[in-house]
Amino acid sequence: MADQLEIIKSPPSAADYLKIRKAVGMSKRNKKGAATAMQNSWFGVQIITGKEVVAMGRIVGDGGCSFLITDIAVLPEYQGQGLGTKVMEVLMDYYHEHAPQEAYLVLLADGKAQFLYQKFGFQLSEPDSVGMIYKKI
């Protein structure tokens, strides 16, 4: 890393969000939906170097009972440098400081990402419950 990394405690722009999702192979989102999502985030974090966003993550939710960690992503050329862990640290610090007691924080872990999340106290929910997804096509 030639440039200094900076942590910004806000969601990325819709354009940066879409760029990172594409770069890491996440599912496609449209511009309007991305703009609405960034605006309606409960909390977000981005890590930048120079003017480029290289990592991101968000928490969405109702502000009272239910929260979801989503969109954790690090550009491929910056992976393996602890940026995913740093994104999670910032998200978890904010959650612990601002979420009401007894609120739920959930996430869906893709592949080996579950090992990162387990470092922050997340546990597999099965067999008591399983994650399910419905995609509007």
C-alpha cells in the first residue's frame, strides 16, 4: 500500500458501492436501488486510499430491534491486509455504542467469511434457525 488508508464513518457513494460490488463478484444492483440503500443505511464505513474506496461495510435496520450487517467487501488488490477485520471493528463498535440492549444483529456469511465473523462473536444459528433468502427477479 503506497497511500495512507483513511476510515470514513459513512456509507460509500452509490457509484463506489456498485464499483466495489462488481470488482469482488457480488450480485448486481441498480443505480437507483444503490442510492436509496446508501441513504437509508443505519451506519456505514468505508476505507479509502487517496480518493479510491477500497473497502466498505454497512449496518441496516429499524434502529430498535433488528439489524443486519451487509455489503462487507474489500477490493481484490487490498485483500489479505486486515481491511475486512477493520471494517467489522468499526461496525461492531458503532453497534455496541448505539444499538439498544437486546437488539438482534444478524448477517449472512458467504463461504469462508464466517471465520471472520466468528472472531466478532457471531455463531452459526443452526439447528435452532437457518438463514433464508428471497430474491425479487
